[in-house]
Amino acid sequence: MRIVVIGGTGLIGSQVVKRLGEHGHDAVPASPNSGVNTLTGEGVEEVLKGADVLVDVSNSPSFADDDVMNFFTTATTNLTKAAAGAGVGHYVALSIVGADELPESGYLRAKVAQEKLIRESGLTCSIIRATQFFEFAGAIANSAEVDGVVHLPHGGVQPVAASDVAAVVARTAATEPVGGVLEIGGPEEFTMDGWIRTVLAQREDPREVVGDPQAKYFGTLLTGKQLVPNAGARLQQTSLREWLTAGN
């Protein structure tokens, strides 16, 4: 199949393209660097000509509330219109577990808006909601650091390896559509502060991690298990310990 991967040069997209290519598919990475700009619409119709599947794993260049909402609504509107016009049979999008449970987060509000546009487009779709990637641990710690101390909420998380996410996205793109939402996550549940503390300790990072009920996770309080996948989620195999001992 011809499968166009929007965001095909990023952390997830590059792995999706590689996996699809290894299985004999014509996987086309699309990004602004290749002349495909989903915000302006440049190159979108052209790259989707003859495509069987569209995979969207793109991300906003800015996480400011207004910017991220504009990115996902504008880009998704352009993509769904072009996909319908090109006769694309399957739209696969990567989203986030718990996106609709944390409306104080501007980023998560934008992901909910993206999902809604895809569902209402009339296209056959698979929305894959993933938990936080192991690879994000360093950025999360940096974002929560105040005077050398990392302040994080004690709410639940079930992080997952990016390679496992890419494998699910690629497999979904190459097989039957989900026809709705599929949740995926890692095999173990942690608290947010406990997860980051484990990673920093393994990396011999001296920063103290403090569990703080008033600390916000990218703009929202995390008081419970909003970021933990629901029963029936497809849990992946790679554990945090395995990922860390692999040198990450």
C-alpha cells in the first residue's frame, strides 16, 4: 500500500516509515522539509494522490495554548479535506490517553479538537491514544524544575516506549481500521513523580524530585489516574527498566 506519514521525520514518524518499508509498503514521509505543510496546505493534495492510508503523527512547533489549537484544527481540517478528495481509505492519527479528562491543558484540548474533526470528517479512521513516552522523561523533569528541584504531581501514569507506539501505529496503518479509538500504554503504572525520580536516578542526575499535589503537568493539575489507560487498553511489552538498561 501507499501510506503517507505526516510528521514522518519525527520520533514516531521516522520509525513508522521504517517499519512499513520493511514490510514492503510504499511509506512516504511528509513534513515541511519535504514540501508538505499542513498549516498552509502546501503540498498536501499532491502527496496524498494515490494514497491508500494517511498516518498523522505530526506535532505543533509551539505548545502555547492558542498556537497548538490553531495547529491541530487547521492542519487536521486541511488533511481531512485533502484525504477525502484523494479517496484515502484509512486515516490513522496519534493522540493521548486522557486527553478529554484534563481540559485545563491547552495541549490536550487541542488534541480533543483534532480527534473530533477526524471523527466528523466521514473518513474511516483509527485514533490511537498513547500514554506518555519514556523518551519524554527528561523534558518533563526540565519543565518542572524550580531552583534545582523538580516538582511533579503524584497522579498516575503508565508510560510507554516510543518504539512500541510506532509499532502499533505502523501495524494499524497496514491492517484493518479500528473504526474508533484504541488506547495503548506501557506494562507498568507509576506516579508521575515516581517515574521521573526513577529515570533521573538511573541517569545519576542529582536533582531532587518532590511529589507536590499543587504542581501542574503542562498546565493542568493531575490528581488521579487521568493519564492511565482504561481497561481494555492494549498494553505493550517494554518495561521502564528494560528501556533504561538499553542505554536510554
